[in-house]
Amino acid sequence: MAVGVAASIGKHATPRSAAPTSGAFFTLPPMPAPENAGPLDATGAPVEIAVATQPVLYCEPVSETDLAPIVLDAARREGLEPRLLTAVIEQESAFRPCAVSEKGAQGLMQLMPATAEQLGVRDPFDIQQNIGGGARFLKELLTRYTGDLSLALGAYNAGPTKVDQAGGVPAIPETTNYVREILCKLAAPADPKPPVE
């Protein structure tokens, strides 16, 4: 059943045994050194010590087949196209539920902590909560921009303030690429047929 659902949103199962690529897609930022902590020298000045950083966090991508029922449920609740949610998840986190961006966005749909809190997402790394919150946020943006998908996606990536200030998708390379990539994914056939031999 789930394989059929995944195919209906234009995706195929991703093998879980895929080895991580060199250099993780996302990392956790290093832990800040506590203020006024650590040893002091004879003059009372802090002694510089090496600060350990957190190791690169890597988690296996969740297969589209496993995500399909959650995506379909969130899409139905918010009146969104399941392929749109899947494309946003793929672009945001490459289907990795533990993803954390350099700016602090978390989980599959890369929710910023303040946004997650506003949406009632208690655990941004919980797949169901993250997708539900991301779908609600995307729906809010589509409503705000009267159904203009490019503006909604631009705001999802750069924030509504930047879209409003620019009067359109802001000319930020990351944002323009983000919008273009998702629109291309949505324009592709849902279930491309293999070539006939």
C-alpha cells in the first residue's frame, strides 16, 4: 500500500543501506564555550583551552515510502498537494529527520525554533510533528500570498519579511535556486515511465 502511495506522489523508495556521502549534508553548530568558565593563570586571566566541537551528525534519510502516509495526511488536512510537501522535504533536508542547518532550522521541513513554537511543534525532530508544522506553515504562506506558489516558497526559504520587502521572490541566490528547484520537481511527471527497450 505505502509503495503505491509513494508512487502516487511521484517518489520511489530510497534504500536505507546507502552510505553517507563524504561531508554530511547538515551539521550541528559547535557548542559555545561557557562564559567565565575554565582555568585561570596566575594573573587571573583565562587560559585558552581547546574547545571540542560536536561531531558531525548524520542520520539515514527516511524513505519516501515510509513518509508517504504522513505526507498524505498532512496534505489532506491543509488542502495541499502531497507532491509539494515531498518536494519541500527533499529540498530542505534530503529526507534526513535529524537535519540542522547552519542557521538553526531543524528536521525534515527545516523549521526554525521560533516558527516551530508558533506552530505548536514541540519536537521538531519528530517526523509527524515536523511535517504537520511545515504543512501548516506552507498553507499559511499560500494564503498570505493568495495562492502564489513562488512567493510562498520564497517566504518559506527566506522569510515573509524579505518577500514583502522585495515585492516578490527576493534576489538571494539560495532563495531563487530553492524556488526554481521545487517548481522543476513539481513540473516533472509524477511517475516517469522507464524507456522501452
